[in-house]
Amino acid sequence: MSVGKILVSDEEGNYLIKFIGDVRVTLCGSLNRYMETIFGRSEVNKVVVDMLEAEGLDSTTLGLMAKLGLHCRKEYGLDVQVFCQNPSILRTLDCMGFNDLFDIFQEVPETNGKLHSIATVDTEVDEIRRQVLEAHRLLVELNPENSTEFTDLIRALESDQ
């Protein structure tokens, strides 16, 4: 798998997040910071996550995706659109319960925005631990069946706080 990266575009309340390669916890501080900028906006018309070039997503990335989807639904009344053709990632999204939260498409989205690399954030170890814990709690909230997979990790992270 190739090293992951995240590209973003935001134009007039339309946000695009593009995952490329293997997106892991090392990028999650930057992803979380970008999502916080979206959450701080009063006008959000559309949020698209393009996974067409993603090779893999770890559970922390998936948890942040759940955070994005839950927030957009609650605060803006919209479902995040996800574009993905990777059968493995599609299975994971389905098993985790993302089909109930996102509008998932397998065709290529129409995008006009200029993509740029997400700003890199140097995150302290304690903050990374907090983000990983929050991400996994959200995965369990999204689908209680996920608890069997993440309970031990959640307990370990909670005991470190």
C-alpha cells in the first residue's frame, strides 16, 4: 500500500475530502483539525468524501468519518456523500454501519474544486490518544456490533488517561 495523504477543497459551503493511498492515524490530527473548520462554519451545503484512490483506512480514520457524518446530519441536516469503488473498503463501511449514515456511491463524483493538501498538524501523544479514543467510541455508537471489536482498545485508552 502506498503512503496515505488527504487532499481537500472548500468552495462556497461545498467541502471535498479526498483520501489517497493508505490513510492511517498519522493523518488523523490533520483530518480532525480540518473537520473542525467545517464544523465552525454556519453554511455547509454539501460534504463529499472521495475514496476512489484510497487503498485502506484504519479504524481511527473510520471513527473520524463517523464524527463527520453524525455532525453534518445533526447540525446541517445533510448526509455526507461518499464515493468509493474499493470492494474491501465498501465491505468495511457496510459492516461498520456507515450505510445508515452516508450516501455511498460507486461512480466518480463531479467535482470542480481545486484540491490542495491538508495542513499538517503536529499532534501531541495525549491528543492523538484522545482522538483515537473518541473515534472508536463513535464507531461503537454508530453500530453497537462494533463494540466487540473495539472494547479492549477503548478500555486500554481510557485507563491511560
